[in-house]
Amino acid sequence: MSSRRLGVVVLVAALAVVAGVVAVRGKGESVAISRAPAFTGAELAAPAGTDWLTNGGGVTNERYSSLNQVNTSNVASLKLAWQIHLKSGGTRFNSQEATPVVYKGVMYVSTGDDDVFALDGATGQTLWTYQAHIPKKQITTACCGFSNRGVAIGDGKVFIAEITGRLVALDQSTGNVVWTAWNTRWQEGGTMTMAPLYYGGKVIVGVSGGEMGVRGSVTAFDANTGAQVWRFYTCPGYGDVGGGTWSGNEWQHCGGAVWSTPSVDPNNGLVYFGVGNPDPWSDRGPGDDLFTDSFVALDVNTGSLRWWYQTVHHDIWDYDLTSPTVLFDVTVNGQMRHAISAPGKTGWLYLLDRDTGKPLLGIVEKKVRQEKSQFTSRTQPYPVGQAFADQCAHKVDYTSPKTGKILKAPDGKPYKVGCIFTPYNDKRFVAYAPGTEGGSDWQPSSYNPSTHFQYICGYNGNTALVA
């Protein structure tokens, strides 16, 4: 899974011109930090408004705000209210990918260095800072750069998942460390870049590092003590459901990273997340390799498996399902359905029933081209509906403008130009689309419950690989 490096370290607020959007305080005044309660499921599932309680606005991950002060009549009048340089990150090794969390006028945001800032949302004044002091020169297993996608808050604490594999709980009022717990260790190939999720007195976090031979997992920790409550491995072993889909001992170093903050349905008690690609990308033994490239639903209290749906079988194209899962209710054929969706790097939006994991509008298994040396799956899922990204490589991109002939790959042979699910081997470079950047990568989508539109960050690109 490839993480695009943004290198932005300046946080900007641009809401001041619209009356009532940003409170005005006198010189030297700052907002008082209100300690977050042990939020209930109903509070975390409520539409985001003045507060933005989780990385996705709420546990549905809709990223929809119920506020309406900024609208079509005044958006053209917006001007800069304040900006602050976060004084960390910004090198070629860092990405600023965090979505801030906001509670009672205070913004909590992390940087690519895993530093955390508590800021006055109206003025940008720094209220406290936590510095992680990450030993970047020592860490050699961050496959896709140094990044952090945000923090979680709850029960008077701020939680940060550090790239080293350590989960840290900070006092919300001071930024001081309350407890730490190791979820994985970078020396073993595991890292953490996702924003954790606070829910039900637990902190839920996944392991990154899918290209470093790590065995992916999602783990829940006690929010008060840091003790492990449950752990679910995304690559099951012998005797577990899905264990027979791996060849030999490949499940022990399988990839299956979980890059994005899960969603939760308080009504059915399930936590949902998407899983990344298997590792290595090619030359694995036969099998579908569950639960890579899959939606997974677990009991939020016990971590036990409820259902799964795999979007790509035996992936050799790096087609992670890494964009956060989104929950919403929608009427289909006159019937109210409880939906879950996520865009994939395949360029399709996958829509399922979140109670059962069954396709909501239809996903058809179609036969695809085979490559015996890669043990490719006979079929792949094709969702009903239009793709949001190119699914064939453009031949012109691999054609010489002077001769009109296909260009030669690094091995001196002409590229083979194909489409989605075109297999490759060790004989020749094959170009396919979407490429390893997606489709849609880690970038989150959003859902408008009023229009039933889902908004996706799509990317048109292709990749050429040889085994």
C-alpha cells in the first residue's frame, strides 16, 4: 500500500469572516479545556456539529457536518482567520494527513512526527504540546513514509498511535502521558499511522506496515489502563475461520494492514474496518488470502468475527481496501437498509448491508485472465455501477510519440498494456489500471445523508509490474 506524501505542516482556519462561525476572544484570553466524558455510543453516533468527536466526525465516519453558517451565499467572503506552523514534520519523510478532533472549542491535532497539539479553535493559540521524540533515523520499517492521521479523545484523555507501534494516552488538560502500551514494534515490521478510535471505554487501533512482513491486526485497549481487551488478526492461522485460504505459513507474515479508523454501529454492536493487501505482492502460494482486501465486522466488545466480504481475491496488484468504512441508512427498492460502504483502490465503490455483509446493490463474480505462476483467482468481484477511476492503462502512456511503438520496460522488453486484474509474471512488465495509488487510497470519503451522495477522492493512474 503506497501512502502519498503531502508534506504540509501549516494548519489554517478560514472561517472568521462569517458572523458567528468563530468566537472572538480578547487579547491574551484563551478557551478553557473541557475534559471529554466517557462518550456513549449515541453521543459518538450523533451528527457532527460544533464538536467533531472522532476522526470521521462520529463513529459512522460520514464526515458530514450539520453546521450551516457557511453556505453558498457567503462562502465567497471567507478569509483567513488564523494559521499556525506545527513545528514538526514537513520533510520528505513526513506527511501531514491528520484530521483534527474538536471538543468544546479546542482542536486536537497530530503531525507526521506523532507530536500532538491542543489549540484554541478560535485563535489558534497553543494550549499544550506533546512531543513524541520519534527516532526517525533509526526506524527502517516505515514502508510509506512517516505520517499520522489523527488522535482520539474520550474520558479525559487524548490517544495517539505512534509509528513506533506504541499507543499513548495523554491527559486532555495538560498533554502529560497517562499510560503507554505497545501494540506492535517497528523492529518486527509493524508500525501505526491510523487515528485510533475511542468507543465503549476502549481504544481501538490497527497495525500498518503491510509491506514489511507484519501480520496485520486490530486491537482494543482499556482506555483507563492501557490493558489489552481483545485482538483480531487479519490473517487467520490454522484452525481459524479463513485459515485455509493461506498457503503454508504465509499467514505468519501476511501483510493485511489496517490503515484507517474503523466505524461502529452502536445498535448492533459491531466495529467495521477495511484491510490492506497481502504481502508479498506476488509469488505467494494458492489461496484467496483472507481477510486481505476485505470488509471485516467484529463484535466491538469481544473482537469475535461476525462477517467479512473480500473485494479482491489473491491480490497481486496492491488493491488495498484502506479508505475508512462509512455507515448510513438508505432506502433501496422501498426498503430501509443499513448500509456500509468504502471506495477501493480498484476504482469501485463497494456497498454492503452492514448487518450481514451481503452486497446491497449487487456484486458479480466474473471470470478474469489467469496466470498459473501467480495462482490467480478464477474470478473477481465486479460491483454494479460505474467505476470512478480508469480501469485500463492508457496505451499512449507506453507508446513512443516518435515511432508509434510500445516503449521498452527496464528489462528491455516492450510493456504489455492491460486493464484491471490483468495478471503479470516474471517474464514481462505488465501495465494495469488503477495502479498502486488507486482508485482511492487512504483518503477518506464523505457521505451527505440529505442527498445520499458519497464524495470520493479518486485518482487516475497506472502501474507496471513484473514478478
